[in-house]
Amino acid sequence: MTRLQAGLSAFSDLAGQVLPLSSLQSSSPQQPHHLRQAFDQARMDYLPLHRLSDDYLAQLRTRPALETWLPRLHQLTDEELTAQLALKFPSLPPVRLRLLAHRLRELAPLLQQQLQLYQLYEALPSEAIEQLAELNAKTAAIAVLSTIAQISQITSDTAQMQAAQIPQSFDLILVDDAHLLDWPALEQLARLGKKLVLAGSPPLASQPICAEGNHIQEKFPRPFDGLLQQLLPAYCCHLKQQFRLHPELAAPIHQALGEAWTRSGFQPQLHSSLPPLSNCFSRIVWQDVPGVAVAEGDSYRNELEGQRLLEFWQEQLESHQVGIFAAQSAQRDWLQRHCPASCSDSLIGTVADWVGQERSVVLLSLVGQKISPEVIRLALTRAQNYLIIFGDAAVWRNQPLIASLLAHSAVQLERLAVLK
């Protein structure tokens, strides 16, 4: 078997890549690009899920680290290996170092396969990588990434699904932020999947759970809330950890939302390092911007607030992973029109764009008061390290969720002075 054949054979049996729904069409020019990009940047973590929870082990699974440590597994005794790991991770206690050494030896065959994958991929010519992309494009293991709106639009026509090479039935459908689903969307997804997993947040304590009616769809406006009440406990899992928010963000935000978390699973080493922002003494900063919102149809915009947001962005955050969450579509459109060219690649969107998304720093633009509690909850939980809120505090003190957050001692409040 040639090296080319060996490389193609090794990768053809691996799990498929995650592709956007728009790139599934055989004629789409994006498909080879997405597949090639996935191979180029793949971490190649093909171990069982229960083996992926060790962050220190993950640091030893890059190609340079594997080339260094795999030979040591055959050359060193357990005591010598533990001593070498102590030099690599001086902060770990002896018991943790011995456990890491044991796991390295236990996983040595799988880690050797991973190193071979790295080496085989780098030896493949560009033509072979294109051939590999074509092979993976035909496998049923490819996961499809889509918004509810996209899949609803394309699945309404069976002929269109067949032309786009979208499966008529998926083995498993995972829905993030499923508490935003309505009943028609849930029914459509249920018809497409053999198994359905809904991940979302329970209703806020201040919201009425049930309405009048005998049928579940009449009692519960949102299917997530209804299923949470009606399904047997064996089919519901209440997670007591959150992994997105920094602990200093999680405490005031979840207190305002009435959600108590038993502990934080936030792991700073998995997130991009972010130095303290100048003049920010807290991880939640409220930029109190006055001004009257201007109505545009059913939406609102505040140009003074938008100008302050863009100034803050350019002054402090151009080099960081930043996203802008606009509560109103008119404000989003204004921000997109006036966004500087250097920041054009950042996410600027409303709730529909932010479902399932997160950024290290989120700039939240609150214009107008006609914003549902579900949107506010989603907006407050998209940031990993810093949440900078722009809005008129005097207006938002009448909204219970925001008023509770504003009253928290961890929130830094800054008032913008306007000279007339």
C-alpha cells in the first residue's frame, strides 16, 4: 500500500466533519472549502468522550508534545515519567501527576494513532486532500449545522431536500437554546429525527408556566417548558454546572435571572487569554447612555448609544474576540452600517443570530423596553469574560430582570455626560 493510499484509508474511516447546511449541495462551491478547512484545523480528538475531560492530557496531544512524550512512555519507569510530568506541570500535586502518568500509559495506543494521523495528513499532496474531502462529502457521518429558520425553509419541499442531498431522516438532532422553539418548529424537527435532544433553560421564576387549556400546546406557549413538565424524570436532565460564563459573570447574572447554579465549570485555560480592560473594575460594565429611542416600524434605534458602543469597541477591543448583541433589529442595522472596516468580521446580530453563539466579550445594546425575558436571558449569557451593556439605566430600572442586575454590587455603572 502506498503512502497516499494509507493516508486516504486512515482518514476515510474517521468521523465526518461538521458542515453548514448551505454547503451540502453537491454544486455548492463552499463544500470543498469547508471540508478542507476542517481537515487543516482539526484537533483530531478521536478518543471516547469520557477521555476528553482532562485538560492537562489535552496539552500533551499536540503533534510536538506527542512526538516528545510517546517515546518516554517506553523508556521511563512510572516514577521517572511522573518526575518528568512534574517539570511540565509544576503546580500539580503528586497524586494528580501519578494519575496523569497512568492515563498516558493507558491511552498510549490511541495517542500513537493520533500522531500517525498528524503525520499522514501532512504528507498528503493537495490533490489527495481534495480527494479526501470528496470521500467525506459522501459519508453519512457528516453532522449538519443549521439554524431552525434554514432547515424549516429547505425541509418544506421534499424535492428540494433531495436536490440538496439532505437526509430525509437524521439519527440524532441536537437543538441548542431549545427554549426559544415554538410548537410548529418542534414538530418539524421531530419528523426529521429518530432521536431529539433539546438543550435550553427552564422558564424564569417570574414567568407563569401554564396558561388555560386542556391540551399541552394550549397550556404551554413554548414546547420546551411543556415537555419539561410532562416528561418522566428519566428523560430530563437538570445540569448544575455552567461552562460558558466566568464565575464573576455567572454569580450576578444567574442571581438576576433567578437561576441558582451549584458550581461553575468555567475553565480559563480553554478560553482565549484576555487582559483586564482599562477602566473596567468589574466583568459587567453598564455604560449608562441617555437618549430617546427612535421608532422604525416595530423596532427602535438610538444613534447616541450606537456611537458610544462603537467608540468603546475601537478604543479597547479591536484585537479581542468581540460580538455585538443588539436587542432591536433597527439598532443592529445601524451598527452594521457604521461598523469600522477593522471590525467588520465580528458578529453583529439580534437574538436569531446569537442562538448557540458565544464570544469572549459581548457588547449588549439595549434600546427600547419591549424585549421579552427570553431574549434578555439569552443576551446576558453569551459572554465568556466581559459583558459591556449600553442603555439608559433610568429606563431599564423598571424591568425586573435588568433592575435586579443593575442593583448588584458587581456591576460597574458609568454615566455618559452629554453637553447641550
